Amino acid sequence: MAGDTPSRQISGKCFVVRDNIDTDQIIPAEYLTLVPSKPDEYEKLGSYAMAGLPPHYGQFMEPGKSKTKYSIIIAGSNFGCGSSREHAPVALGASGIQVVVAESYARIFFRNSVATGEMYPVECEARICDEFHNGDDVTVDMERDVVVNHSTGKEYALKPLGDAAPVIEAGGIFAYARQTGMIPSAA
Amino acid sequence: MEGAMLHSSYFSVNARPMSRRSSTISAVMAPPQQQRAPASTGAVKHAMTLTEKILARASEKTKLVPGENVWVNADVLMTHDVCGPGTIGIFKKEFGANAKVWDREKIVIIPDHYIFTADERANRNVDILRDFSKEQSIKYFYDITDRSDFRANPDYKGVCHVALAQEGHCRPGEVLFGTDSHTCTAGAFGQFATGIGNTDAGFIMGTGKILLKVPGTLRFVLDGEMPSYLLAKDLILQIIGEITVSGATYKSMEFVGTAVERMTMEDRMTLCNMAIEAGGKNGVVPADEVTYSYLKGKTEKEFESVYSDAGATFIQEYRIDVSKLEPVVAKPHSPDKRVLARDCKDVKIDRVYIGSCTGGKTEDFVAAAKLLNKAGQKVKVPTFLVPATQKVWVDLYAMPLPEADGKTCAQIFEEAGCDTPASPSCAACLGGPKDTYARMNEPKVCVSTTNRNFPGRMGHKEAQIYLASPYTAAASALTGFVSDCRDFL
């Protein structure tokens, strides 16, 4: 979660989606009454993560649970398109997702992921959403910039985080701003 | 797909190839043309686009290039009932429970999303906005306390993006951030306006600044005489269908040309509103007399318009002859699934929805009313009307239409058998709590003047939404099928 020392190597089971997964699918609008800055509502948001997905993707969250068994999402292009709602990366982070590996991101979703530090938004140029399956054992290694599918044995290069790296490494926009002296250290 | 259309004469593209980000570019490439170098005589000025200039001024730099990350000063920060509470939570957590906002006159708080509902959390969220506004002496808080009658709330406006324009918060050359993706609507006023999340907004609330990456600009030159059956919505759906939902990711969309110059402010707002649907960072229309005329009496603040330099570099330029276009819709389930309206005549529909920041402005309703009045028939399916703001609602009842023998929109809608215009808010555009007016709770088919049609957008995951202009929506209401408005105009 935001504020902890982020691990640069994340291993776990992956959940696979495809292109243009919009924010309404990540967190349906009816749940937006939940306020992410309130701890109990933050947890509830997690329980509704990906609730808007069509059923053919499989079950992301077991009914009645608020944490998913998946720690990694594998996606196609333009992940997170649609609304600017920060509830989207928050719901994913609250549900237990630590990193998304997508072919590309929509801009506001990417910004929100970076600003909140809820989950890493990482890019991979290869079309891995065609090669990975729900439940595959995966390691996302942000030291070596590779993603490994242990179930198939294949490894793919990740794109370096680029301009967002200093903000992500600091732990979000507030931490970065304090580090660079933009705002005072004490709240 | 629409591949056949790409080679026709009305839509041509000049420039060097698009960036490698998008692998599904559908625009045809003409041979790359040399960009004109900036003037070598006179002042050596770095040529910039409109967006680059605004951001340069706002970051106190003399020049900027796309890709640079800069700290930008905000002129206005807007938030609403869905994202405001979260933003406030972050502001207090990061700056302290007793912290004060950076400028109590530069924050505009507009409850609009989940207002007319019994949902307790939704109602509580408006209370949170009120408490904060009182505590901080926020100058612009458009409150609602009596949900049973919106007219009993003199401060209440309605849909934030339309309210921002109507209340004079949009000004050329300025920088506006809002916790809503359709904040890009304000670019119609020749300003930089974009949507952000709670954390960024919380940061701005305390500091008045945010870190931004400067976007390159896609230029859309819309020329030619606008046919009588086309509206701005058709143009933007045309463009999104051309460049796809990620075609403008991280880019600015600049709309120019004779057709744009002849557009009203509301038309320009419709264009810029859907820039986000193409992934755009912002949409912008250069300010002119139309803009200044609209702003008269609405704002006392001084502003300074900026324009793209003659030698500015654009990532790509698209030239569109609007006179050759036809009414279009976006099929389920993506705003870029563009199809000619006349090719969908066998699609049976269950309802029509006219509303939202995209298609719920006064002129949107006037267009629908004009068509219905001309047709002189009754609608065949439930037709829901949601004026974006109180002002729009008043226009529906008070404005006589010269082209309809002085009848008001409300009279025409009643004669045609439409539902009574509802309380102004975002309503069903994004589904909302289950008791939201006109929410799609069943897997039915709707033609809508709204902005997104992803699965579940208006409620039910399997509901089908065809995005359309107000003319197309009205025509479809009359037939009970997706229709071409030329059948009635």
C-alpha cells in the first residue's frame, strides 16, 4: 500500500484482461459514493474491484471477499480509459493488486496510479495478454525490467518507468514534492 | 471496418508518422511534409502551439517543448460530490486538519453527480462538501439542501462543466483542473483544461500547482459549410472513430477551421468535451469574438488569449471537409465504433436519453425540439430529458423558438410525448445509484446524447448504448429504431 517501502520484485498469480478496460469496468459508477480516503470505505472499494467486467474474463474476486487471490493484472492496450476517477487504481490496490503490466495506459489512470502509489503501472510492448492465462505464476521484476511467466517459462522485457520513475520511487506525488522541496516536510 | 472511408477526399492527413504508442492507427498517411521553420528574421522566438503557450505562461517559462515535465500554476480547481470528499480527505491528511486551501476564490465546488437519490452515502457526500466549504469560506459552492425540489435551491447549478461555463469560470489563456474527465470541455474557451484524480487535486488544493507533462498537439482543421443535419456531436464522433479511443493519448486536440469559427460556444464545448474519449489530455478551440461575446457579463476577471504560432510544430494535422460528412453514431460498446446512422436503421431501440455535459445543454434541446416539431409526430419509445443545469431547465420552459412558431422546447417535448424534463444533474449518463432517473437497469437498447458507451456505463452490463447527436436521438425516438435525422429535417 502507499507509504510502505515498495518491493521492486512482485510475484504472484495473474489475472488477464484485454484492450480498453475502462474505469466503469474497473469500478462501476454506483460504488463511487465510497470515499477512498476513509479506511473502511477504502476496503469496500477493494471488494468491488473489476466488478464491471463481463463474465467471460473469469472471476476476479470471490463473492463476499475484499481481497483477490491475484496480485498481478496483465492487460492489453489503453488500460484504465474513461473517467478520471481515482477510485479505479484505489480499488485495484485495495483489492490486493500490486502491479499491472499493460501494453499501454490511458493517461489519467496512469497519473492516478503514480500519484497515489496504489499499484505500479508498468508497460510491456509484447502482447502478453495473448500468452498469459488467469492463475499463471508470474514475477514482475522492476530491477531487471522483465516479467516472467513461471507457468510457461517465458520472459518478456518491460519498458522502463521513464519520467514517472522518480515520483513512483518516492512513493507518490506528495512524497516526491517533499523530497524535491516543493512542499514542506511536516504535514 | 470504416476502412473504405479513410481514402475519400474529405479526410486527409499530413505530417510525419504518429508515435509508436498506438498500434491501431487508422488514418491514412500522405507523404510527410516539411514543417515550416520558425521565422529567421525579427525576434527569434520559439514557436509553440496554443497549449504549449498556456502551459509555458502557467509554469513561468519562456518556452516549453512536448515531453517536458513542469510545475504549473492553477487558475481554477473544480470538484464535485463524487470526487470532492476524497480530495478533501487527502488535503487534510497531507496538509493537516487545520490547513487552509491555497486560494478560497479559485476553488469551485459543484455537486452534480448523485444528487436526486435516496442513497445515504451520496447525500452524505454533499454534506461533506458543504462542511468543507463553510470551514474554508469557499467562495463558489453551488449547494443543494432540498432534494425534493431543485428549484428551491437558488445556489444549485447542476452539471459541473456546463455550470463552469455559464457562471463565467472558463477564461481564455487560463489553466483549469477538475476532478472529472470531462473537464476538457472548458478548452472550448481557449484555455488549458484537463481532468485529474483526487490526489493531484488534493495537492493543488494546498499548493495551487501540479506537475504536468507538456503534450504535443494534434490539429483538426474543420472547414466547409456545415450541413443543416449535422451537429458538433457528429463531428467529434467522426474524429474519435478516425483516431480511436487512444489516438490522442497524452496529446492536445486543437480544433480550428472555418466550420469551428462559425460554431457557437456550446458547439465548441461539445467538441472539446469528448477529447477525453480519444484519450486526449485536453481539447482546445482558439478564443475569438464568439467567445468574448459569450463571456460578456459572466466574468469580471481579465484574461489574455493565446494562439498557436504560425511556425508551431504539430504532431499531426487532420483536414476535414464537414460538408461531406453524414450523421453518425458510436455503436456499443466503445465511443470509437463509428457507423453511419443510416446503416443502423434495423436496430430496434427501447429508449432515448437526451442529457449530460455532452448533450444536455440548451442548444442540444433546441435541436431535438426543432426536429420533433417539424415531424409533428409522437415518440415511439420512452424519451428521457435531463437538462444539464437550472439555467438550461429554465430555457426549456421560457425560451420561445422562432422556428417553431414561438413554442417552447418544453411544449414541443410534451406534445411529442417525451418524459417531463427532469431535475438537472448527471443522472443516468454514468448509471449511478440504483434509483437514479433513467438509469438502465435492464439489458435494453438506448440512443443517447452522452459521451461513453462502455459496458455498464448507464447501469446494466449488457445494456447497449448508441452515442448520437440530439438530432439523431430525436429522430430515433420517433421511429423506435436508430435513425438518420435527414428523414425528418
